[in-house]
Amino acid sequence: MNTVARSSHPSLGWILDEHILSLAHTKRALLLSADGLTVASSQGVDRALAERMAAAVSGLQSLSREAAEFADCQQQPWELTMIQYGEGYVFLMAAAEGTYLAVSASKKADIEAISYAMEKTIDRLGQEMGVGSRGTSGMGS
């Protein structure tokens, strides 16, 4: 039996539940470190899924930063990656220094509402963790 992942900051999971999972058509949320470790997760994310997704999306943010040259944005910080599948999305956003917020949602989700909620969630997480949010967290992390 897999245990539910609440990892290094178990007290932060409620923020993900309240700010992200309260939106229609969102599925899961995960706060991860730049090195691919789970920091906190929303309800229903078991440890095995959290670990696999933290490693996968950590690689995505690295690839996204490298692709900045294609958009002539090498000097700007990476902010957001969105992957669209046939029936849903994965969003990855820079959070506090060295951390990232990943959210999954169904095809019916309001992309703009999720992006806005992610920004507000990152601000709230920063308050709880006692660190600044976003800034240049996507640069060289």
C-alpha cells in the first residue's frame, strides 16, 4: 500500500488543497525542489506518484529554461511551462528560490484561472515557508 506523500513540509499540503484543488477540474498539486524532491503534495497524491512526478517535472523546468534561447529570452527567468494532453494539462511554475509548483487539470479546466491560482498559491506558500516567491527562481536553480 502506498502512503500519501506529504514530505518535508507536510503542513503545506492544505494550502495546495485549498488554493488549487478548490478550482473546478483540477486534479493534483505538487510542490517540489529543483533537485526533484517532493516538498508537499495535495490530497490523494501517494508517495510513489509524488516521487515520480517530482523527478519528471524537475526535468521539465530544466528543459524549459534551456529552450529560452528559441524565444530570445535567455536573460529572463523561466516562469511557466504548460503541457497539453488530449484530456488534460500539466502546469509547472517557478515558486520560491529552488522550488516549483506543479498542477494537473482536466481538459475542461480554465487555464487562466489555474495560472492565477498558482501565482496566489506561491505567494501563500512563500509566507508559510518564510521565503520570497518567484523572483528569479527560474534562473539557474
